[in-house]
Amino acid sequence: NAGVTQTPKFRVLKTGQSMTLLCAQDMNHEYMYWYRQDPGMGLRLIHYSVGEGTTAKGEVPDGYNVSRLKKQNFLLGLESAAPSQTSVYFCASTGQPFYEQYFGPGTRLTVT
Amino acid sequence: EDQVTQSPEALRLQEGESSSLNCSYTVSGLRGLFWYRQDPGKGPEFLFTLYSAGEEKEKERLKATLTKKESFLHITAPKPEDSATYLCAVDRVQGAQKLVFGQGTRLTINP
């Protein structure tokens, strides 16, 4: 099992450019999450999904969109990147609400 | 609003010097409190889940405890490989699991 994988690992964007981050899990988990991690702020939830075809907003959703067309994949999109979106992005998944989340290795995004 | 505060922000210990990390929380109905370990440049790795006050869990040199307002992560006789950032998160009882994380405690164990 690969667990949770994220693509790409690193990316540099210019202000106004768009990109999509891909998260894939091979554990047949229903729930998937996107977080951002900034120094001194801890992990903050951007969007999440409770199953294929569903998405919901988390704590900091502005400027991001998501899609869950397949159960194993969760995509995070930035339509018009801003310097404030410079961060490390983590994807996670879990099988049940009581269970632990499994995290991917992260994507380091810099917006100049 | 759910809140999680971890202290201290950073802690340096000598190898073998035991100590505790604190996680204070406010949440309207706790479903679970989670501890994770995060190494530099990597994603968080799950350690423990605690569900109710009085519960304790152990793994090697780590023991997590829970009260109605806080959780402690006790580290006994730590080794340099225990150096990492330790994250605490809470999930409330309603709806889908949505973790609220503290800012973490950066632990350094000197040989």
C-alpha cells in the first residue's frame, strides 16, 4: 500500500497563475481532507469530502476549489494564485469519523 | 469556537530527561483527541486517540492522558530519535470528522 500520495512535491507559481494539486489514497477511505500548514498557525482545514461526489468547506476555503470525482482522488485547485497562498499543503484520509487520519507527504507551494 | 493550545512552543531536553507536553482544549462535545508526530519535511504521523476523560494510552516512551480540559503527552527517558514536532488535535461530536489542530510543540532531545 502506498497510503496517501500527493503530486507535485514542490511548485513555484506566479501571482495569478492557476494549478491543481492531486491527492490519491489506496485505502478505500470515504473521508478526505485538504489542509494548509503555516509557521506558527498549525494545520488548518481548507476543504473536505465525506464521499465520492461530495465536498464541503473547512475553516479557510477562500481562494480554493476542490473536486472528488473518484473515491480515491481529491483535487485541490487554485484558480488565481496569491502570495498569501504560499504554504505547505497536506492531504489526509480516514475510513471512519472515530479513526485517525492518514496524511500525505505534503506539497510545498510558493507564490511569487 | 473550538480551540486547541499547546505548550510549550519549543522544548529542549537532554537524552534521558523525562518531561511532559501540554494540550489545552475547548470544544463543544469531544468525540476524540488526537496526537500526531511530525518530522521536518514530512506529513504528520498518528500516535494516539483518546476518547474520554481518564483514558491513557502508551507507546514505547510515550504516554498520553486526557482530562476534561487538557491532554498531556509524557515522554519518559527520551532518545534523540524522539526529536520532532508533536501536534494535538480535537474533533467535536457532530457530523463529519473535522480536526482542529494546535500549533505544535517542537521537541529537541540532545545526546
